[in-house]
Amino acid sequence: MLNLQEKIAFNDYYNEAPADQIERIRKIKTDFGPDLMMVAHHYQKDEVVAFADARGDSLKLAQIAAGNHTAKKIVFCGVHFMAETADILTADNQDVILPDPMAGCSMADMANPFQLTKAWQYLTAKYGDSIIPVTYVNSSAAIKAFVGQKGGVVITSSNAKTIIQWALKQAKHLLFLPDQHLGRNIALDLGINPDEIGLWRAQQDKLEADQPEKLRVILWDGYCSVHQQFKLHHVQNLRRQYPDIKIIVHPECAHEVTAAADFVGSTSALINYVKQAPVGTRIAIGTDNNLVGRLKANHPTKKVMFLNPFSCACILMNRIDLPHLAWTMDQLAAGKSGHVIKVDSQTAYWAKQALDRMLKLSL
């Protein structure tokens, strides 16, 4: 973290002309050459994405970083849990640098090891060893490590159905965290009955279910603050206004929204849907507005719209901006480290077990 003097110096970056920062970032990036790689998540601002050597969702970026054995510095323009995953999957001689260490994920923060330990003690006392944990990639390294130790697995929004099917064959009960909406949507798609889906209230240490003995899937009560902003009435209003509209949403949306949509898919799947849609198609998208705005600009022959035009982009993701990126590149050019994200060896070992299990099942 920055000390007071460094914070004062950093604030000067917000008084600089953006054009000067852009020129400096480009020069430093060129000077480093193959020793530096920059990746950016799809939800980043255009001003950041413009410098990326690769863009993608969180796991894809971590895999891209892991596949680059040349770069000693990997500037990861995403959020904290993504940078942790990249550090786990990259070599020891590579530094993963997050331009702002305060760029986090509210969903990932809704589950911590203390809460998970208490939940696991309760659930294993109730169900014995007939329960397996599954965590969304949007979780901390510590949560992934816990899951890895217990024989569980990580999932992404694109491979969730395949891996949850596998998990349900391994055990009678499944604990899915931290996103209740993704978990519920996948469970229902797989034919799990609603009365077989329960909810773990982490703040109250309480299992919410009418018939606990019937449960197959127990959901953690977390959610994505961005995808919470999309409601059924947004879908209904647009359908009334534009009868031919196609509505596509991310599976982190609530089930009543996904059930009313024409297509539900991961970030990459939503991008591909827009790319492949016929010219003139009107498409409303329920996901982060930075990405939707970019898709709108990149596909002028299609009528791309915001499902909720008043929704906010991810506030934490947007902590990484041009001044943070310029500061980071200046630090590296001066031989300083920037904000390096390091996962301790034991946590990394067990988290990698859960990640590797996922990668093997996704082949």
C-alpha cells in the first residue's frame, strides 16, 4: 500500500493530460518489449482495454498469462481474485501486477474462509461425507484452496453445467458458492427441482430449506452487484416496445430474468452472439455496461442496446483507470515493483488442485 507521501504524489496523476499518459504508457510498453505483457478483462474501460495484448474473461486471461513464458511482468487489468488466479497459474519468476490493489469483487468478498469453515462444519455434521464444495472462479484464492482441500472444484460461467453435472455424480449434496444466481440457474437447467435447492445464509449461519433432507444443491447467498441491476420489468418493457427484440443476459442474473431472456451465456458467449447475429438485429444485453457500450460501438450494423440503461458498470473493476495504469508503468520503468499480487505457497497449492480439476474436466 502507498504511504502518505506516495498517495500525494499519485494524486498528481489525475492532474496530468490523458494524452501525455497514453504516450508514456505506449513508450514504456514498447521499451519492455516481450518482457512485459498486459491483459484486460472485458469489463474494463476502453481507455485501459486499448493497451491490452489480450482481453477476455477472468480464467481465460489467467490461462493466457500462464501460457506466456517470456514476460517477467504481467500487468493484469482486472480485479484482485483474477490476479490471484493468474499468479497461481504462472511461473515463480513472473510477477502479476494489479494496477490498483483495491480493485476487488463484491461477490468474491461475500464468502471468506471463516464463514466457509463454519458452514462446512454445519453441513458435514448434517450430511457427512456426502457433500462436495464447488466454487465459482469469482472467489478468493483462500476459498479456492479450501475447496481444493475438500476434493471440490472451480467452475466458470461457461463450463458450469458440465462440472456441476460431474460434482453431482461424486456426492449426493453440493455446496455452491459464492453466487446463488449462477448456481440456481445451472441447477434448474440440469433438472434439479426447486425444492431440492437450499440457501446457506452466511451472515446468520443458517440453512434455509423446507425439507433439508431432500436438498441436492445448497447455494451460498452471494450475488454480483452488476447483474443484480437487471430486473424482469426491464425485459417486459423492452419486449412491449420492440416485439422483435432479442434479449441476452449473463447467468449471474436472477432466475426470473434468465428465464425471460432469449439467450443466457458467459461473457464470451454474449460477445459471440452479437458477432453472429444478422445485420439489423435488435439486441438488449444484460451485463456490464462497459462491455455493452463497446459491443454497441463495434457493431454499428446491429441495434445493440442496454437492458437497463441506468445500471452502473462494476465500480471496483473501474478503479483501474488511465492514471492507475500510467502510475504502474512509471513504477516499472523506474525499476520498482508496482502492486505485485502474491499468493502464499500453501494456499496456491490447494487452489491449484481445484483449478486443475476444473481444467481437466473442461477438456
